[in-house]
Amino acid sequence: MSALQKQVTRGQDRHVLPKVPVPPLKQTLDNYLKCVQHLVKEEQFKKTKAIVEKFGAPGSVGEILQKKLLERKDKKANWVYDYWLEDMYLNNRLALPVNSNPAMVFPKQAFRDHKDALRFAARLICGVLEYKALIDKGKLPLDFARGQLAGTPLCMEQYYRLFTSYRYPGLKTDTLKVDLNAASSVPEHMIVACKNQFFLLDIVANNKQLNEAEIFLQLEKIMKMSENAEERLPPFGILTSDGRTEWAQAREALIKDQANCDSLALIESCICVVCLDEPCGIPPSDTNRALMMLHGGGGERNGANRWYDKSMQFVVGMDGVCGVVCEHSPFDGIVMVECSEFLMKRITGSPFRTVQPSSTRALPPPRRLLWKCNSHVQALLEASGDRLQRLVDNLDMDVFAFETYGKEFIKKQKMSPDAFIQISLQLAFYKCRGRLVSTYESASLRRFQEGRVDNIRSATAEALAFVRSMTDERATFTDSEKMKRLKDAVKAQTDYTIAAITGMAIDNHLLGLLKVSKQLNMEKPEIFCDETYLASNHFTLSTSQVPTTVEMFCCYGPVVPNGYGTCYNPQPHHIVFSVASFWENTETSSAVFVKALNEGLLEIRDLCNRSATADIKPPESNPAAGQPRKSGK
């Protein structure tokens, strides 16, 4: 039963929001062919077209599976949710840091000493409690869509999972548990990580929530306890940075001892984890801060000062490197952004006051979580540490602030900023590799009950036509031809975006058909074994727009070994890009991609400016100037 079904007050939007639709089969198959035709060789496409036509023919396997999906839609609040969650997250065996968990990087804080850092952490914790109270009482203001089809009310269910979720590792598949009915008799608690040790921070004492001054004092005690070398335990958090199967096996070994069971139970039921990080010892550039959020710098730095399975981990570095790391399976980026912005506005909204110890009550001291370690567990810790270090050494990150223009300039061209930036990413990729590849851009489905995301396939035929005109060395294209191709590409991108956010994209639908065939124990339909389908789901370019109203940015890693993870944050007069790839792969380089992106953004601006100048010349010098222009909308 979903959270919305359990919580009547929270489900007020239940009656308003429609169910996510199942698109018509023919429409999806036609769109699928359109999405892949220009990305595969002609011979391969012919083969794919024949397979797709057979799958969609009257009385075919496709029609049987479609009928079953429509029946499922009638029975469930959201027919795709479970399928999508398993496919996107729970079945994925890769380590959570870099591969799955995104991070939000806060502005660099100017802490004078550790007390400043702890004041910031105490205020952050109070903000979390305030935000959680708004969620628990159903008092968060309803979200409405921005961008395309703005103003539509959105499903709020993901907010109820921010502080109540935990992802348990499994041997074959993980389990996401959401505890909406946490027993009220259990005082709520957070876990504080400091020097790779874990501490229980009760946030309620004698039925009264701790205030900021009390939390600050408890954090000071934790810091002092963490410095006691005699009581220091091995860095158990490193296990959560491992591949999911390896961590599941390690967890099986841990729970043979009751002390470990007790410590795990406290972490698995906490509101969130607060990581008090040691100074990382490298310049706090945007790129380095992003790396510290994504993987903590490995075991040598703060990589073990984490518990990656918990949905929200707030990082407060003694050197002012701060942010939040999220386990992505319970909620999407926008929910993390809303929470982060609430916290940052609250923290910066009023000055920090020095804490007066006399004004606080006597509190039970925080407790260190205890772990039992034998030689087998010690070997597992070392192996996990080695694998995390390999991941750390492999991540090639480049955070790039494009300062020449932002979304205001793009809007003046009567174009969607998101579509314009997506076309720029296609141009950058084409400059690097001379071709386009399957591209993922997340599209929110929160207009629907329990909606998560579908995929906008940005590598359109129109984008390919445009980038070819921009990179044509024989200069065969005039500015007006390039401009027409740019407008066509922006329109194609915008149309696909609208289709995706209204539940009419192809990826969730094809996934649903595949999952139903498995449930019916059918032989896997040929369409899903086809080379084109497999290639179309290898997202060499994985992108996401994560806009903020506070100075901060989001980042994540690539989703395939030879790919790029590219997150962008369009601001009025600049755009922040975080580009990630893997050093091991010789086809990719984040610096090369950023250089191509910068070049492309400038070239498109110059094209727009030249076209605007040409359009306003007097008629006698430009015979075409008086003709009506097509709007880019």
C-alpha cells in the first residue's frame, strides 16, 4: 500500500491527480523507430524495423502485452512505478557513490574554526527537524509545475520519503523500505559520523526536542569522543560504498553479532546522517567540492565517514566544504533541491549566536555505535576500501560555470532554455566524437499519482541535422539555414519534452512491456533482444536540468563506463555544468567535453546574434527582411 493510500490527509491530491497513462502501442513503436533511425547503421535499422513491425502487428505478442499493461493500469495507482524502481535502482549492482547517489554542493562556508562548523551543523539539524515537521503535518505548500505546461499541480508523495527511507542491500536486488508509521514511543534520532566513527544523537530528551544550543553542545561532545584513539573502531561506513552484492554479503557477516545488529538497526531507523568531515586538504574549487560530496575522497580522506544507504546525508566539512548526498531511489532531484534550499535559506537567514552553556539543560551524552570485528570482517573492510579507492581514482570531474550568458539570453531568442542547452550538449558531443549517441534526460511525471520520471531522448534527427550544419567544414550552410535547423531542433526537443511529462514517452512503456513478458514467463520478445534496443538503452550521455534559486549545484557520475554524466543549472546570466566521466575510458575526457561545450555555446550565440542583425536590416539591403519569421516557440 502506498504512502498516499495510508495517509488520507497527505493524499488530498489523490483525487485530483490522474493516473499515468499507457500510451497507444503503435505510437510508442513509431516513436521508437524515429528515435533510433539516425543513431544506427542503415542495415541494422532495416532489421529493427522488421522486428518492430512484427511485434506490433494485429494479434501479435505486442498486442497481448499491451492488453496486460492496460489491465495493470486499472488495478494500480501507478502501473510503472515498481517496474521503474527495480530497473533504475534496486536491481543495479554498482556501488552507490558516483554511480547512483547524486550530491548537492552548498556554497563554500568560511568557518574560522571547528566551533563555527558545529554551529552551522546545529542550525542545519534544526532546519531538518523543522522541514520534517512540515512534511509530517502535511503543511508543505503544494508544488506546481514550472517550465513546459507550467501551473499543473504535482504529486507530493516523494517528500514523505525524504527522512523515512532506507535502502537495504540484497544479493540480487535491493529493498527500499519506507517507514511512515515510526512508533511514536521511540525517540527520534540522527546518526552523526565523525572521524569514521558513528554516534547516536537523540534529538528528543524528556519528551522535548533539543534546541540549537543543545544540539551544538552534543556535537561538541561527539567531536571530543571521536578523538579518543583508544575507543576508535574500524571504519564500518566504507562497506556501504561497495557494490551492492558485496555489501549484502558483508552485512550477512556483520549481523552474526548482536552488537552489529543493534548498531545497524539504529542507523537504518535514523532520520538522516550528519557527516562531520575532516579538512580534505585540497583547494576548495567547485570541482573538488563536487568530488568530496560524491565519494568523500576515498578511505584516505572522508570516504568512510558516510553511510550511503541512508536517503539523506548532510556533509559539514571543517574546511567549509558542505552539501548533501542522496540515496536516489526514494525521490527525485527536485525534492532534494526544495529541501536543500529551505535549509540554506534558514541557515543564512539570521546570524549565528555564541552558545551560552548555562541556558541548557543536562542531557544524556551521545552514544558511540559499537561494532564487533573479526579477521573476516577486517578483510571485507579492506577490500571495500580498495574498491572505493579505484572508483575515486577513476572519476574525472569538471564543474564549469559558463559566464557569457544564461537563460535570459535564451528566452530572448524565444526558445526554451532547457531545449537550447540540450541541443548545445548534442553539439558538444558531436564535436568530440563525430556522431550522436543515445541520450537520457530525466522528465518528471509528478503530474500523475506517484509519478517519478521518464526519459526525454534528446539525440533527435533534428539535433543531428543542426550539429552537422554547425560543424560542416565546407561551409555549405548559410546562417538562415543553420538558424532554421536550430529552431527545428529546439521544437523537436520541446515537443518530446511535452510528450514525456504528459506520460507519452517511449522508455517506461517499452520497459513495462518487457516486464509483463517476464511475468507471463514468455520467451523474451525479439524486440528486446535486438542490438538496436540494447544500444538505445546504453546512455552514453546522461543529463539532467537541476535549477536552483540559491547558489548551489548538483552533480552525479556517468551511468555507463564510456559515458558522461552532465548536470546543468541555468541561471539568468550564467549556466553551471557539472560534467563527469571515467579516466579509465580513453573515449571520454571531461575537460575536452567542457571545451567543446564552451565553444558550441559561443557559436550558437554568435549565430543567433548574426541572424537577429540580418533580420533588422532595412528592406533595400536585405530583400528577405520583410518576410514573416517563424517563431522558435
